Amino acid sequence: MQPAIQPASSVPTDPVRQSIIAGTTAVVVKVGTRVLTGPNGRLDDHRIGVLSEQLARLADTGRQVVMVSSGAVGAGVGKLGLSARPAGLAQLQAVAAIGQTDLIQAYERSLSRRGRHAAQVLLTATDLRRRSGYLHVRNALTQIHAYGAIAIINENDSVSVGELMTTFGDNDRLAASVSGLLSGVLLVILSDVEGLYDGPPTEASSRRLSLVPELTPEIFALAQDRASTTSKGGMLSKLQAAETATSHGNPTIIAPGRDDAVLDKIFAGQDVGTLFLPSPRGVRGRRRWIGSAAHVEGQFGIDDGAVRALVERDGSLLAIGIRSVDGQFGRGAVVSLRDPRGREVARGLTNYPADEVVKIAGLPSDRIAEVLGHRPYEVVVHRNNLVVIGS
């Protein structure tokens, strides 16, 4: 049985956290714009310095260390003396490109003083949606670690635009996707608040939650998003990132980014921030890519019997359980499987293209050859190529 949700305590170390830290071989740290920049919009050199020092200490333990860092747009806004974040797409692209140079130089200066180098990695969502791209990024991060450098990842804001559907939306979700590339990962999301609270963080009666064993609708209801002129993230996106990471089997901590020793405290097993425990059925490898990074090209509406077969019996999706087909896609595409109420319950690789699934939907498997003239597969989505969402 998993432990219950716990409020924060004054105990300096925690056995659950110490156990997780002991098994951590890689760490992905995400830091946001509100943590990295001051009121004037410029990069906070002190913050980057103390974070870099702690990243270097983590790397010295032999762990693979990756930083997913926001701040390019914020740095550009400050560097150009702008009063606010631009609204226009072209202006945002330009500001990000100008600010990115300051961002990576700041990390390089700080890390080089500690005998390491910053390796700039700019990604778009497309880089992880293709299986080949997913593997290339993972291999690059592995080699960066082998060279003793620390990867500094950011979304490639200068080319990643919403109209082209290549944006992660924010670096919280990018960090969760990156955590899925590695094994033995702890994801640490540094925020401008102490963690997740059971009420508005500004109210004295609200308590920080130390441990969340499962991300339920009640936990998501605690999210307190707020508007910002420089940042796209918020507590909701952090919880969504934690949901993705924990479904991979990776524990996640949302922690106070303005604490100068936050990473040292976390890796000492101290009660810092909010710890989200991983799913006991965390997915791996190909199925991890299907569930989080791959581009979804279509969807199947499935009946309740098919839902039970997938969720409760770890079964495959048969044609007889399909009620509707949306999208144009070929064999091998990633499709979303949705229950009669429209809720996504799984994703998987389809063995048949869209036009053929339309013809066989609702039919028993032994009629596929009769309708299509061939039956290369008995199932439409095999359980080995399928991921139940949230499992």
C-alpha cells in the first residue's frame, strides 16, 4: 500500500526520499523563467551560479545530470530593455534567439569554474516524436555525459511555433519528456513556490504537501495557476509534467528554486518541496515513447468492453471493440484510444491504416480477411505496442 498524502514536517531527512535518492542514477532539473530572472527581466547571475555549483556536485557523484532551462525570452527582454514580453510570433522568436546567447554563456561561465562545460541542446517537439529522433537525442545526451559536460536543454523557441504544431507548450512538459529518455531518473522541477499546497500558497492556513503517492483529480484541483508576463508555465503544467514523469516510473519533486541549496538538500534526502511517487507500472523503452513523445496521428473510439480488456486485463485492441475512427493515417501510426465518454485511456501503434480500420470496426477478427481480402494481424493494436495512459 502506498503512503498517504503527507503535509511537510520539520524532520531533516525522510526515509522515502533517501531510498529514492539512493536509486537515482540520473537527474533532470527544470528551472523556470521566474526563478532565473530578476524583477528587471535580466538573468540572475547569482541564481545560475548556485545552481551550476550544485549541478557540478551532482555530476561528481557519477550521476548523469541534465538541466532543462527556461530564460531565453526573459533574458532577451531584459537585454533589449523591453517593458514586457512581446506578443507577436516573429518578435518572440527574435527575442528568444538574442536571449539564448546570454543564457548558455552564463551556464558556461559558472560550470567552467567547476571543471565542467555546458552543452547547449535546443529541441522541438518533433525531435522526440519520431522514433529515430528520440533515440538520437538520448544518444547525444549519453555522450555529453561521457565527456563530462552537462547538457543545458531549452525548447528551440526561435523556430518552434504553434502554427507548425512543434511546441511543447512549456519547459515543464519538455523536462518530463526528456526524463523519459533516461533510466533511474529523478525529475526536479524548480518553482517560485515551495511546492504543492493544499490551498492558495499565499494564505497562512495553507500547508505544503510533502508526499503525493498518486496524482488524482483532487490533487489537480489544488493547482493554482497565475498569469505572468514572462513565463508560460504554472502549477497545473508542473502537475501534468509530474504525471508524465511518474507514469515513466520516474519520481518527481517540485521544489523552491530560490533556495540557494535546494539541490543539495534534495540529494541529502531532506523534506524539501513536494515528492510525487512513480507509478508502480512505469513504462519503458518503445512503449514509453509511444505514451509520451510520439506524434498522435488519429484516434479510435472504443467501447467499454475494449476499455476493460486494455486497462484491467493488459489485452490487445480487437476490431470488434472499435466504434469510430478519426484521422488519416497509415499502418504503424500512433493512435489515441478513447472510451465512450471521450476520455483517452491508451495510445498505441495501429496494425492497419485508417481506411481499413473503418471497414473492419465492430467486426470479429475472423471476418477481417473476408472484408479486406487479407488478415496480416488478428488485432488492430497489439498489447506490446500499447500504453495505458496513467498506468
